[in-house]
Amino acid sequence: MTRDHKFEVEKEQALRLIRFIFELPEAQSTMSVSVVRAIVALAESSEEKLRLSSLEILGELGSWGLT
């Protein structure tokens, strides 16, 4: 069974935007649970091309003490 990968570019741009936003000092104090859940969903899928990027972002969020 193959997955439909037609939204790869949109997912990549969304991860870039999330990463950019959370680098801002004002945004580090507020974290949406739904955003973290979306990143976790990408990281959990073994077939996802952006899995490693998602894991890196989750690691950064953990080091910032936001999770």
C-alpha cells in the first residue's frame, strides 16, 4: 500500500514556519498543544519523509522547556 505524498511541500513549509515562530522570544512562553500534536504525528509515522525534521524540532522544543 502506498501513501499519497502530494502535500509534502506544504508540510515542509509548515514545519519551517513553526520552527521560525518558536525561535522568537515572545512565542517561547506560549505553546499550542495542537501544534505539538501535529509535529508528533509526523514524527511517529515511519513512512513520513519529514520524520527526522519533526524529531529534531521536538528535541529543540524539549531543550527550550516547552513540552
